[in-house]
Amino acid sequence: MNRYIKIALAAFASLFCLFYAIQNMANLGPAEWFVGTMTAMEGHEAYPNSFAFAVSSPILVKLMLWIIIILEVSAGLLAGKGAVDLFTSRNASSEKFNAAKTFALAGTGLAVVIWFGIFGAFGGAFFQMWQVEAGVNALRDASFFALQHGVVWLIIRADD
């Protein structure tokens, strides 16, 4: 049963990341607006001074958005490959099943990097997105997403 749970979790992590990437691509204008608004660091009354720098270049904003999308797609594909690898090893020895976790762990680990690293460290701490309403909501959700993927990573990582 534990093997099937790990397979399902890797598959759902894959879908999660791919769905977010596809939603971002389907909403490029609003996604670009959001990244641009957060990186412009406007409306910061709580902490009006920052060591960080604002980004207002449309080219850099597009680049940042596409980095996020590419990382989401990559995490989704890695986790999906991991789910397939785990599924094909479901009846193998514990050693082989554990060895088949590589891509699932890479995908879920990359998801943590996206939602904790990019949104938490850069968005939340560097660009201080918590100071504006749209940003605080996104940061809260990103923290939850990072936690979910981290827990999935730990479950998959647990020895068979």
C-alpha cells in the first residue's frame, strides 16, 4: 500500500506543478502584471525602506515569469517521470524501488525550491510582497504549497 501512496503522491505533485505552469501560460498578461507589481515594490508602507532593488524592466519581468513557468514545468515533468519509475518498480525489491525515487524526489524538491525559494525568499523576503494585498495572499499560498511538496518529498524519501 505504501508504494502505491508514494506513486500517487508523485503523480499528484506532477499534476500540481504542470497545472500551475499551464495556468500561468493561459494567463500570461495577468501573470506578468503580478510579477511586475511584486518586483516593483510599490505600496510598501509597513517597511518603506529596503536594501533590495525594485525591478521595473518589462524584459526582466518577462524573464522572471518565464523562469517560474519553466521551473514549474520541469518540476512537473520530473515528478511525473518519477511516478512512472515508481510504478514500474512497484513489484521490485525494496532496493530497486528506493532507487526508482530519484526523479520523484527531484520534482518534489524542485517544487519546494519554487514555492519556498522563489516565492518565499525572493518574493517575500527580498521584494517584500507581503506588504501588498495581492502579494500577501500569494505568499501565504506559496508557503502552503512549499510545505505540501516538502511533506510529499519526505514521504517519498522514506525507505521502503
